[in-house]
Amino acid sequence: MQFQDVIGQHEVKQHLAEIVQHNRLSHALLFLGKEGSGVLPLALAFAQYVTCTGRSGKSKAPAEASLSMFGEAEAPAVAAEPLSDACGVCPACIKAKQLIHPDIHFSYPVIPKKSGDKPVSSDYATEWRSFLGQQPYGNAFDWLQSIGAENKQGNITADECNDILRKLSLKSFESEYKILVMWMPEYLGKEGNKLLKLIEEPPPNTLFVLVAENEEQILATILSRCQLVKVPLLESSDIENGLMQRNGTAPEQARQVAGIAEGNYREALQLLQHAGEDWQALLRDWLNATLKGGPAAQVKWIEEVSRMGREKQKQFLRYFNHLLEQSIRIRVMGAEKLMLSDQDKDFAQRLNKIAGVSQQQVLIEELDKAAYYIERNANAKMLFHALTIKLYHIIQDKALILAE
């Protein structure tokens, strides 16, 4: 994977290219970014850039030609400007893109294939290549489900640490560097202390690239030994362009999805899967049932939404949250400056009529909590029943019916 294949993150890409070009490469790097920011694709592109043999080379300077031993003019070789991305065509790049470069090793959470197994990452090498080919912006849940984990907990085990020590003790095969890309070091327990000496005093030209989402869950002893590379959330415009160019999404739909995704490209792809859902109609029914319909209408709506899958419930809450945030922006910036569809803009303005800023902020917090609990398998009926009661009490003083 090249930097050009990674959505957005232009400043991070430039920074990574410069630390290689200026020989300021630390032996241990921690790529830290939230889900969907592209932190894993960036790490893969960085590993390919480091091993690429075509990013700097020789060029001929005809002005200062000299004679060769046979008499013909020969230009001296001068260093060409180093590329800011891997060339993509040299043998090293081709192997790195196919995830088969002998000097780029991977470590990631795995599960036993059968009882009593002591799994290591290389046992799942084929599944790993397939996963990155299909879901490079996927999260740990996506990966574990793709290898049939179901309810099993993935881990980076002590046996995996021993395998890492063995691999990195060998000489590099082709590249100047040996690189270990460890995805989700949060799954590394106390066994990770086995790697401390290797990370602190690695063999020559050995790079550790840790790729994480949650800094607090990483062993402090490992964290203190790494140079931090912070990867911010994606800009909405980058997600919008990514959806249009890579998925062929219509501009209007891409703009709407990018706004709701809040910098998370994985979330944007999930939203596209449910793009046919009429979230606005569902939200209108909820508000009308809560503010006007009474208990019977509320129970009917709760029954309907509880039959939806967990992902759909989460997307619905995100959509409501998005509209509330846009409602607040409309108060400050005006409706004309927001990139919203006419329907969403009209609905956001209606929300401003039934709730003030303080009420909207409380609602946003409650919706965030509800989405968090849904991810952790909360009972949908109980959750939406409680949320309906809270919704009523938060906005009861300014209740209007959101009818078409």
C-alpha cells in the first residue's frame, strides 16, 4: 500500500516521509488514531515506503560528462530527489503490496483454532491478507469476526512474543530494515514485557511499528519506549471524496454520509450499507410518539426499533446526533453555510424550535451513551424505553409536533 492509497491525512504522510528522508527514524513508532482514521493503512504504507528501493536513486547529469575507459562520454551519477511516496513498481513494493515481503512481519490478535492450540499471527497469514484486501479500515471486531471468533476474545499471546523475538533475531533478507507491524497492542497483556529489551535495544536496522486506537490500554513500559505519531480523525471532505472515488457513491449521498460519520471512514462504509433506511421518518415517528402520542404509541415505536439489528440501531442514533449537532451549527452559522440536504436542513431547523442549545447538548450526551451501550449488547427494549422517557423530560417544556 502506498501513501496515495490512504484517504486524507496529508500532513501525517508528509511527516512520515520526511523522518525517513532526513534519517530521523526512531527504532519504535506508535501510530495512534481512532477507529476509521486510517491508522493501519498509514502504517502499511509507511512500511512499504521504508523498504522501497525506488524512492531514491541515481540520475545522469549530462553537463558534467567525463570520458569512460573506452572513450565515450559518460555522465556522473548524482542523487535524485527522494520520492515522497513508495514507487509502487520495484520488487520490494510489489511484495509489500501483496503483504509477502520477507522483511515486513505482522502481529495481531488471534484465537486458538482448536482447544489446546497456542496460536501465533503467522497461523492466520492468509486470512490477514484477505482481510486487509477487503477491509483495510476495519476494526478489531471486524477482524476477529472474519476469522470466526464469534464470542471468543482475541489475544497477542506469550507464544506470539516468542515468535517475534525469533523473527527479529534473524538477518534481513532483502531490505535494509526488518520491520514488525503490530496491530492493536492493546491486546498485548503482561506477556508484552518479554519484548521490552528488544524494543529498547533492538538489533541494527530493526523497526517496531505499533498501530493502536487506545493509548490507555497499552502497557506503560512499552508506551514509554515509542515515538508517538498521532493520526487525527479524517476531514469530512476527505471521506466524501473517498466514498465517491472508491465506492462510486453519488455526491449528495456521500456528503450526507461523510457528515454523519464524524471522521470515521469505517463508519461511513457501514452507513452506506443502510443508506436505504429512512432514518428521518423513523425519527419523526419517535418524536411524535414521545411528545404527542402517549404510552401506546411509544410502546409501538419501541417494539419496531427493537426488532432492528444492533448496527441499524446504532446508525439511527448517530443520525439523530448528527441532526442535533447541525441544529446547533445553524444557530451559530446559519443554514446557508451548512452542506446538508434540504430535508435534513429543514428537520434540523425544526429541532431548534423544540429544544434550546442546552437541551440539545444533553440529548447528544444521552444518545452517545445509548450508542455505547448498544455496542455492548444492551437490551434494546429497555434502552429505548429509558431513552424515550429521558427524551420527553428533556424537551417537554417546548414540545412541538414534527409532522410533515
